[in-house]
Amino acid sequence: MECIVRAYRVKPREIHFLRFILEACDGLAVQTTLDARAGLVAIACPPDRVQELDGILADLSREMDITPADKDKNP
């Protein structure tokens, strides 16, 4: 299955919370922790559900720090 993968930064203590929220939205996305200490995660999502994911992340950003990771700073 083709997926869109994006990297985000969150507070390290919020990595699990974000994963639980995404898992609750059946088939929406899969989160992978890239660097737990830095709070760097990757989120893979099917192309037809990207808009839904963006809406959820926008809502979550009102409650927690979640920002797109700067790809130039990460290998």
C-alpha cells in the first residue's frame, strides 16, 4: 500500500499519547518513533486519508506541541 510519510516533533512525553490517538482512528495512520529523546516521529498515512490526518493533527496542536520536523536538520 502506498503511503505518505511525514516527520513531526512532539514533546518526548507525548509520543505515546499521539500513538494512542492515531491508533484509535482505525486505518488512519501508523506512527513510528524515530528518536524518542528528541520527540521525533514519522507518521505514515494512506493518500486518501491525508486530509483527515491533517485535521486531527491541527486539533491536537491546540492541546500539545506538534510541529512538522525540519527535514534539513535530520538525516
